[in-house]
Amino acid sequence: MNHVVAIVGPTAVGKSDLAIRVAQDLHAEIVNADSRQVYRYMDIGTSKPDLTERALVPHHIINVVDPDEDFNLATYLQLASRAIASIQEQGRLALLVGGTGLYIWSVLEGWSLPQVPPNHGLRNELEARARAEGGYVLYRELRGIDSQAASRIHPRNIRRVIRALEIYHATKQPPSLLLWRSEGPGFPTLIIGLTLERSELYRRIDRRIDRMMKMGLVEEVKGLLERGYGSSLPCMSGIGYKQIGQFLQGELESPCAVEQMKFASHRMARHQYGWFRLGDKRIRWFNAAGSEVAREVVDLCRSL
């Protein structure tokens, strides 16, 4: 079976649980498409599959770099391509699972990325400008250079805004001409989308965050800081790690940190619906609250 089946949707909608059930029925393997689960020592705040779940189903591209190591889209594409090829060589089904739209579409559309090495001097200069003037200044600059590139990057994602500007400065070409060239994935695809009524999705998000706190998210972030992984690292600015870091540094009270985590997660879910649109005809949408979703998805995969 040479199809790749993607399971997409917003945070906390139930993608991982569905993927594990489908993978067990079909003897499939899971390729991670969550940009934070690639980091070691970051388990609770990323909702990473635990050891029991990984024993049930092989998972790829989890725990591949330390929190202070650089990890970018080009690296992800290389790892994903290798993982999918390895799974298919065994005659097994690859399930691409996650909510990072950039990662999902780069695989499914077969993006070809420019080989532009990092310019650390320029990065430091742009990061300093973002701190002094606000990140939106850089986003506005990118929009003036290439509105198409800007439309595909969230204004708050300073890291990717800087990368697009870095590519422009190196090539003198609009980043959109280089960043999202599609050569096709080289395999047939099926995209399964999970969705929920918005209020129910927010309730699930809030329950997940409360569960993270009970599981020891504060201790996890404290441990990362004690290992020397400072709050300025890109991965430490992710939801949960940022707010708990501020709590540990005395900048936020615990209840306020939790509320900010929930608010930011709601906002992220809305942003993910921008990557995975309900009107996108490529995606077969299922209501995650349905009791027969796993069976229906398994049947659909068997029909490929």
C-alpha cells in the first residue's frame, strides 16, 4: 500500500487517539507532524505519545533533537521522506499525523525548499529589531516584499518571518517562489480531517491543559530550565512552556498562567483551521464526537 494517509485538524481534537486505533487495525506506522514533539525532554506540554502508545504503534520523528538544537522545515522534510519511504518499503501504511500545517502540506504537496544556509548575523539583527520594535514590524516588511509569503505565515511566528526575510536577502527573489514550489509528493494521498463544534473543542483544550498541570508540567519546565534550556530558545516560547516559564520566574501567578495557556491554545486552534479549511475538497472531514469515526476511517483506508 503506497498511499500516505494524513490525519489533520486542530489541537486536542483527537488526532493521536484516532491514529493509534487506525494504526493498530491496519498495522500502520505513524509519522509525526507536530513541530514541538520533535524535541527531547518536552513531553507533557507537547502531548507527546507516551511509552505505552509508542510500544503499541511505531512512531517516527519524535525526540530527534535537543531543545537547543536547530530544527527547520527542510530538516523535517528530509526525515519525513525517509520515514515514509522506509514504511512503504515494508509494505505498510504511513499515517502522517499532527496539527502543524506547514509540515503536513510540505509533505502532501511535495514542496521543494531552497538550499539557503542560515545567516546568523542577519538573524541576530532581525531578532534585535523584533525585540525593540515589535515582531509585526518584520511581518509588515515581509508583506511589502512578498504578500503571498506573508499570507502563509502567522504574524506572531517571528522565527518563520525571519527565515523568509533571510531567504529574500540571500536570493533577491520573493520567498514564495522558492519556499512553496510543489513537485508533487510522489505517492497517492488521503487526507482525513477531524473537527468539532467550537465550544466543545475549547472544552477539550481546557481539560487537556488542566490535565497537563496535574501531570507535572511545572516540574517539566523547571527541569528544562535547570538543564540550561533558557526561555529565549524558540521551543521554549511554545504554549505552556512560555507561560509556565513566566510563572517560575515570578512574572505570572499560576492561575493567570493557566488561563493564558488556554486562551493561546484557543487562538492556535483557530489558526489551524486556516491551514485545514473545512471547505477544502481534498480533506474528508469527520466529526470527532462521532462514535464510529475510527471504524469509518479504517474502512476508508482499506478501500484504497
